Amino acid sequence: MSNSSSVENLFAAKGETVSFGERFQASEQFDRVFSEGMALVERSASYLDGEGRRESKGLPGQITVLYATESMRLTTRLLELASWLLIRRALKEGEITREEAESKRARVKLQTLGRPAHTKGFLDLPQGLRDLIDASFQLHDRIVQLDRAMVTQADEIDEDARINPVATQINALEQAFATGMRRTAVR
């Protein structure tokens, strides 16, 4: 029996849930996603400073504007993804606390700006840029899924309260009566 299986069995016996986020963050899979993400950042920077710059000089006027817009969006998206990855790695390495990680994570905007494939002139952009844009959205989609799965239990409780307003009221009543019971017992 592997060590991870025995840990899972221990939690299952106690009726506790194993945190996907903590488990994933400690795994080799996270290390692979981190490496892939950072490699994509480096590959994009290299392309935009080298081959991409040369390719953009030969583009017609409207496509030059589109190239500048999409390369800026690519850079912004990759910076956000790299920030997310670096925060998670710092938490994994014990360099920051969970509270610090959550505070920093709140500033990262994993928003999906319009997919440019439907933009007029997108197919006229150099293939290298289009490939990097596609790769960045694939990484973005993976990280958004991971981010959602790595929500802390406190956030899940808050989310349940937003989804179920009756649960919010029940929790408030339980807290009020628990506080009232303590005051009565003290008198």
C-alpha cells in the first residue's frame, strides 16, 4: 500500500475530505504545469523580441495594429498566469502563508479576454504569434480549472452561503443562540 493511499484511507475513515488543492500543489503534476507555464512565457518573450518583431515589420497597416494588440494581450495573459503559478509555488515551498497566498491570488485576474480566432484579420497574423496565443489560452483554461478546484474550505462555505441564503440564516441563528447560551451559562 502506498503512502498516499494510506493517507487517503485515514481521512476516509475519519470522514474528512482530502484537499485537492493541497494534494495537487505538492505533486509532480503541479511542477510540470509550472515548468510548462514558465517555458511558454520564455518562448513568447523570445518570439516577440526576435522573430515576431521581424515578421511584424512586413505586415499591412491594419494587421500591424492587430499584431500589437494581440501581442499585448498575450503578454498580459502570460503575466497573470505566471503570477498565479509563482504564488502557488511560493505557498508550496513554504515561502508564504495560505493567507498571504489568498491575498496575492485575489489580485490576479484570470479573466478570459475574447478569443481572437474570431477577430477579423486574425488569420493574417504570423503563425508563430497565433501558435503562442493558442498555447496561452490552453494554459489559461487549465489554470482556471485548477484555480477553481483549489478553493479553500472557507471559500467553499462562503460560496455555499451565497448559493443557499437559507443556510446563511441558519448559520446566523446557530451563532446567535450559541453566543446567547454562553452568556446565560456565565451568569
